[in-house]
Amino acid sequence: MGMLDGKVAVVTGAGRGIGRSEALMLAEQGAKVVVNDLGGARDGTGADTSVAQVVVDEIKAAGGEAVANGDDVSEFEGAGGAIRTAIDTFGKLDIVVNNAGITRDKMVFNLTVEDWDAVIKVHLRHTFCMTHHACVHWREQAKASPTGTTYGRIINTSSSAGLAGNVGQSSYGAAKAAIAGFTTIVAMEMAKYGVTVNCVVPAARTRMTMTAGAPPPPAEGFDVLDPANVAPLVCWFASDDSMWVNGQVLRLMGGSLAHYRPWSLSPAQSKGDRWKPEEIGMGVRKIFGVFPGGLPV
Ligand code: NAD
């Protein structure tokens, strides 16, 4: 008995890296999986449909059920195709894991508008397109149900590069932080239909991080950068047990599980009237605890 027996999942970018591990573990837990991957290069160029098929073959060899889909999920129609593949092949849709991604790391002064658009499109537009098609389907199902609800789980993929910042990744980080914000809002919109929307933050040795200096696997013992490490969190978010968690961002890095708390307000400096520009500096110093004589001791 797996925790996802009878469920149907779509995982985008599941031909390699983190998405591949997520697809394998979802299948191991009993889900039937649409393995989506365009099979492009790390910067998003090119395509190779065999990439998704290899993972489907692995799932089937382990006794699971899966089908390949080679659509470009950053296109509205491509995302619709990935969702339709689940419904046409397995008869329903329960889980959508938005994982596909590319990088074009450059300092902002070297970043071209083409680089910017490509990265934002694959991460943010893909997440919107998949979410839109899935939510249209689930809302129709919920409306046709006597309870007014259905089963739906969206698991998005953010990054510390966006939530904490990382030099050379302004486009990637902006997209990843936006995905966290998008998660919060769609979670509010879909809660009444029984659909939850959450977000994972992984950290792994994949082709995406190899060039950024990810260390090689240890000779023995637990590999904290194994791309499979985040898959248990994705399985749990996909399961019945996670119903009470919605709109949240959780990081699973190696064996360390933590909550990325949303932007939060500090205690306010209040005046009860409009501030003068020359007063703002003192207000900001009070908020940061920095006074004219230097940092407080
Ligand atoms: P990866 O390059 O190994 O895998 C990404 C996969 O997405 C590739 O197989 C690629 O072909 C596919 N893909 C790209 N564009 C696509 C498109 N338009 N349609 C369909 N498939 C497409 O990278 P990874 O490290 O496994 O990254 C997976 C996700 O995890 C990404 O969203 C990434 O931003 C995120 N992430 C990774 C790390 C890390 O440490 N590796 C950290 C934080 C977040």
C-alpha cells in the first residue's frame, strides 16, 4: 500500500534531476504518472522526446504505471496537452507537480532581455499555464459534485535563490520568488474547491547546479545533495494527509525540513500623520535598531 494509491499525477520536467526523482517516488507510492519533459538543454534550447520516455521505462520496470509527454509546458497549449494526457490516459487528474526549469545565470548588467524572458517564461509562465488548466478542470469537477469539492493538489517549485537571494540569478530568483507568491494567492482562490497549492524548495546536485560548483557525492553515507531528497515532501503534499496545509512553502534540503515563512512586517513606527521626508531616516533607523552613534551594543 502506497500513500498515493489510485491517484494520477503530472510532473513537469520529470525527465531529469529533481523531477525524475519525484516521478519515480510518486509512482512508487502508487500514483499513475505523466512524465512530462521537453528534453531541452540547461538553457532551454533544443528538445528530445526520449528524455521523458526513459523515466517512463524506469517506472514501468519497477512495476508502476506511467506515460510520457513531450509538451513545452511554458506554452499555454503545451500545458493543456500535459493535463489532457493525464485525463485521456488515466481517466482523471489529482496531482500536478510544477518542476520544469532552466537557468541562464548572468550578472544583471550582462543579462539580455531574451535571457530574462526565457527564464521567466519557463518557470513562472509554465507554473501559471499548468495551474490554470488544472484548476479549470478541478473547478468543473467540484461544481458537478454534491459536496462542491474535489481532490486536487498543486506542488510548485521555488528556490532559496529567490527567497533568500543569490548573485547572478536575478531572473531565476525573481521567477522563483514570484512562484512562491503565486502559490499563496492560488491557494486562497482554490481552497473552497478542496484543492491545495503548496511549494517545495529543494537543493540538489543536478545539471542545473553542477556548473555552480555543487560538490560530488560522498564516498559513503547520506548524500545531502541527492536529487531524490525532496521527493518525500512532494509525495506528502500530494497525499490526503496534507489537506490542512495550504499556500505554504517548505524547504527539504538533505535531511533538513523547514518552513519558509512569508514576508512579515516588523513592529511599526507610527506617527498618526503624514511623515516628512527628513523624518523617514530616523524612522528607518529605529526599525533596524541603528542609531546615530552606530549599531546598538
Ligand atoms: P534539471 O535541468 O536537471 O531538470 C529540469 C528539467 O526540466 C529538464 O529535464 C528539462 O528538459 C525540463 N524542462 C525545461 N524546460 C521545459 C519546458 N518548457 N517544458 C517541459 N520540460 C522542461 O534541473 P533540476 O535541478 O532538476 O531542477 C528542477 C526544478 O528544481 C527547477 O524548477 C529548479 O529551478 C528547481 N530547483 C533546483 C535546485 C537545485 O539545487 N538543483 C534548487 C532549487 C530549486
